[in-house]
Amino acid sequence: MPKILDSIKKILVDELGVDETAVIPSASFIDDLNMDPDDLAEFFTTIEDNFSTQGNKLEIPDDDSDNIVTVQNLVDYLLEAGIDD
């Protein structure tokens, strides 16, 4: 899990300006990281781009993204989607 978590943290900090110390597995994207729906949409698009490979394009459907509310939820989702850690 550290590799996926580190990648998520880097995206949140570098691209969305989230405080690095706030990015912990239990952090809620909305409540703890102060992201709004537009930030989340941009973030999930960036996650899809960063974790897609030539042989495995990652897509996070809206129904799934609605259930991804914490950093750990996203880590678990990526692992279930076959992303190597």
C-alpha cells in the first residue's frame, strides 16, 4: 500500500495544494482535505490518468466515485482494480 498511498499523496499535494500532513488513510476528501466537487472530479481524472497503463486503462465510474470518500477507500479501490502496489 505505501506506493499507491505515496502516489495519491503526491497528486493531492502537488496538483491540488492539499497540506501533506493532512493526507492520511482515514482522511475524508471533503471533510478533512477541504475538496469541493470540482476538485474531486479533477482529482479522480488525474488518478485515472496516473494509474492507467497501456494494457489496463483505469476508469472510475461516477457510481464508484460516489463511494470513495476517504484516502483509504481510494487505495482499496485501486488495489481491487488490479493496480500493483
